[in-house]
Amino acid sequence: MARIFSGIQPTGGVHLGNYLGALRYWAEDQRAGESYYCVVDLHALTVPRDPAELRDETRAMATLLLATGLDPEACTLFVQSHVPEHPQLAWLLECTASMGELRRMTQFKDKAVKGGEEAARVGLFTYPTLMAADILLYGTTHVPVGDDQRQHLELTRDVAERFNGRYGDVFVVPEAVIPPAGRGARIMDLQDPTAKMSKSAESDQGMIGLFDEPAVIGRKIRRAVTDADGGAGAVRFDPDAKPGVSNLLQILAGATGREPADVASDYGRYGDLKAAAAEAVTEMLRPIQARYRELRADPATVDKVLRAGAERAQPVAAATLARAKEAVGLLPPR
Ligand code: ATP
Ligand code: LTN
């Protein structure tokens, strides 16, 4: 049976890229096997965070995941720091991965340049080994993520194979499940369609937040950069030649469950495409926003779900950690 695991950081400003590239598939596939979804609060500490805000956003992220349709009866939803086996296994994996392979991670390179590598937290560097621990603890076979996490998944596989080779078969080697190109794998910034939509972008005008009001969604999409050919060009799905228009097609297709190339044939003008995309995104987000507001008013229910999730996850993680510790030669307490 498939074991599914994925994680998301508790950062406000969840956006349409996160939803169409990852979260939507979590809810859709939660019954495709035994599934685990984790709010990775320890990963959030790799960059400066206000403590009260982190606490609040961790619960808010869990609330949002429930609002997108995760069903606590069907999946295990929990907070990373509630299961202490995660950082414990991460240490064993830090002693398996090499400096060279971590240094090659583009996420580290991208994020470390911002404040200068000298000042970057060590945790930002070792981030992928904690992510590998998240995944490997659960005997995960499938990891649904956006295209930007492909490299971290490759590292997870390499580290798992190396560990198994050295110490015997302890870990299942997982596979990334990335949406096909054009189906949400990489939603681009509306203002700069050559960069991925990201919460760390300089301006939020290129990003549609999951909590944006209809008027804001309409405005951001209306102002989206189309292509150099102004308003006169054809509506056609061609990410290389027409990145802006193709991104809008991908968004509209994602929101309506169709193929971008197929959607393109319905529109002759950029303005009509934009209006349709804004409408479709608004309708897709409406029920999620309503359910989020309801659940946000009832934090006790969310906390209960998280407690039950950690209670289900922990024994699974503990069994894997015990096997890993024994394999490397740590003396069990007697
Ligand atoms: P940051 O802006 O700090 O890079 P992020 O927006 O990438 O963060 P994460 O919490 O790192 O958000 O990602 C959560 C999930 O959303 C991951 O599975 C990631 O692959 C996916 N994802 C993020 N951005 C996009 C995007 N633009 N298109 C498709 N999927 C995305
Ligand atoms: N690195 C991921 C978040 C993440 C994750 C995981 C994803 C942490 N642990 C385990 C899948 C599986 C990100 O930045 N999106």
C-alpha cells in the first residue's frame, strides 16, 4: 500500500502556487494510501521568526489544511515538533549526508544569499536532512510536492540509499510525485512570469494569496504581465514564447480541472482570458475561505485534530528511529 507524506511550512501568505502545485493534490489523494501531512514548524526556524507569530501561524496552517479538505478520519495531520523523532533522525542523516551535496542545494544558495552565507543559520544548510527525516520516518513511498522540491527529494533518496548500503535495509526509498508541467507544477509570478510565485517575492502584486478578496484577485489578474506582444497576440499555451499568457492558462485550467492547451482555444483575447481566470480562481477559493473562517473560530477542534495526529504518527516514527539507531550501532538503554 502507498504511504504518502508531505509537509508545508507555517508561513502566512499561502498562495495559489502552493495550492495548485501541492495542497490541492493532498486533499485529492489523501485516501490513495496511508497518508501523513505535516506542518513543519522546525523548518520555519531556519529563518528569523517571531515566536508568537510562529505559534499562531502553525495553528493557522493546520486550519487551512483542514479547510482545503483534509479529513482527519482519512489522513494523519500533525505538527512536526510534536513528534520528537524528526530532529533525532535528522542527526543520523546529517551524519550520512556530505557537505558537498548539501552545498549544491539551490534552495540554500537562493535563501543564503539574501542575508549573506556567513550569517545564514546552520539549520538553513541542514534543512534537507530534516526534510529527509520527515519523509523516511514513515516508510514513505510517495511525496507529493511542487517542482521546486525535486532536488530535495533526490537528496532524500541518495541519503536513504547510502544509509541502507552502509547499515542494512532500514529505509524505504521514496518517490517524488510532481504535477505534470502545465498542471500546477510551477505557477509563476503574475508580475514576472519567469520567476515562480513565491511568498518571499519582493512585491505581493504577483502573488494571489489564498485569502485574497475577489476584488483583489480580479485586480492582480487584470494587471498580470502578458507577453511582449501586448494585447494583440494569440491566446496559446507556450510557456517558453508566452510565459505570462501560459501562466494564466495554467491557472484557469487548474481552477477548472482542464488542460491549459484545451482552455486556450476558448479565448481570443487576453482580456477575456483574464476575466475568466479571475472568476474561476475566486470560485475555487470561496468555499475554502468560508470553511477557514468557521474553523478559525474554533481553535480547540483544530488542536484536538493535531493532538490525535501526533499520537498516531509518533509510534510509526519511533519504530523507524529505533531501527535506524540500532543499525548505526547506538547502544540501546537497558
Ligand atoms: P518560499 O516562497 O519561501 O520559497 P514557497 O512559496 O515555495 O516558499 P513552501 O512552503 O516552501 O512555499 O512550499 C509548499 C509547497 O508548495 C511545496 O510542495 C512546494 O513545492 C509548492 N510550491 C511552492 N511554490 C509553488 C509554485 N509557484 N508553483 C507550484 N508549487 C509550488
Ligand atoms: N521543504 C518543503 C517543506 C517540507 C516537506 C517535507 C515537503 C519539509 N519537510 C517533507 C515534503 C516532505 C518546502 O519547502 N516546501
